[in-house]
Amino acid sequence: MTEFVLVPGAWLGSSAWDEVAERLRAAGHGAHPLTLTGVAERGGEEPAGQQAHVRDIVSAVEDADLRDVVLVGHSYSGIPVGQAAGRIGDRLTRVVFVDANVPVEGGSFVTSFPGGGEVAEAVTAGGGFWAPPGPEDLDGQGLTPEQTARLLAGATPHPGASLTEPAALPRPLEALPATYIKCLLDWPEPSGTVAELLTGDTWELVEMDTGHWPMFSQPDELVRILLDAAAG
């Protein structure tokens, strides 16, 4: 049995993974959706930096003594997931990055994101938080009106410190067994950093014909890919 640890991207809590987690459990696997510190139902906790989110992920694995772990990081959370993967040792089976940013030693979400300067300005304007998207930001992402409404209902301001704190990689990313899922409606090509990683022997690319939030728009297809990744 594989233990899937599911980490949502910016603004979202564990409920973003409800449909995916249900299907993984029905297939006989463990599913452990996380809410990161300072987001969603944990929004009243201390201001959270990126390393707090790395600790959230590592603790979720170690405190439950999970083995045969597939870490799944969506969007922003690819950065803490990529770092946590190097800290859980032989508990790790694979990492799956879902249309995600990846960590760069000494870099942050703001420095790796094409619109990072705008994000930094938005965090300043938001009093240290990145405001969640509006309906117009989800246009063209393959979401039904019901899926859009559910996504937005669960979105809360995201702690800005997690977007600016630098990454510290305990293990080179190219050494990780990894699957990168590129959602083509969001942007058709992986970033340059990801493209370089995909030239190695341990990374594989899978494409989805949907937008940036496939856990909402195509949960069945996403689960199929996750199960294939876990099977190697």
C-alpha cells in the first residue's frame, strides 16, 4: 500500500484534495491531505515561512510513521515538498509535482515565478499575505462553474513569508525519483529549471489537457497518473 501525502498549493487547504483522496483510498492506498501552517483552517496560527511548511510535511510523514510515501505537491507547494523529500530518507518512494514550482537552492517562490515581482507587491499591499484569486483568474482553466465555486470557497490569504524565504535543499532534486505533471491549459511548457531536470534519468514528464487545478477539474485522470507514478 502506498501512502500519498497530498500538499495543496497557495491559498488552499486539505479539502482541495477531497475527491482525489477518496479515489486513492477506494483503490486501497493511504491518502493524507495536508493543510499548511497559516492557510485555510490553520490561518489563525503563526505567520508561516517556507521552512515551516517543510516541517509540516516532514512531520506528517514521521509522526504517522508512514512508509512507501509518495509526496505530491501542487503549484507553490512543490517548493517545500521538494525540500521535504530530501529529509524523509528511505520512507520516500517518489515525488509528484503537479504543475508545480520546484525549489532552487537559495531561491524562493518569488524569485522563481515569472510574475514574482507582482506577487511581492501584492503581498506588501495585502499586509504580508497574498490575496486569493478571483473568478476571473480561473477563466480558461478547464473548470466547471461548480468546480470554480468550490475552489474559491476554500481559498484564503496565503502567508507572504513562505513565498520569499529561500529554499535549502538537503538532497539535489536531480537525485529524486520524480514525476512532473504539466497542465497544458495553464502554460504548455515546463519552466527551464524543470526542463533541465527532465533530461535526467530519474524524472519523467506527464501532460494533462486541463488547467492549473486538476484535483478539481480532472480528479479521475489525476488519480490514474498518481497510481502509475507510485507503481514506477
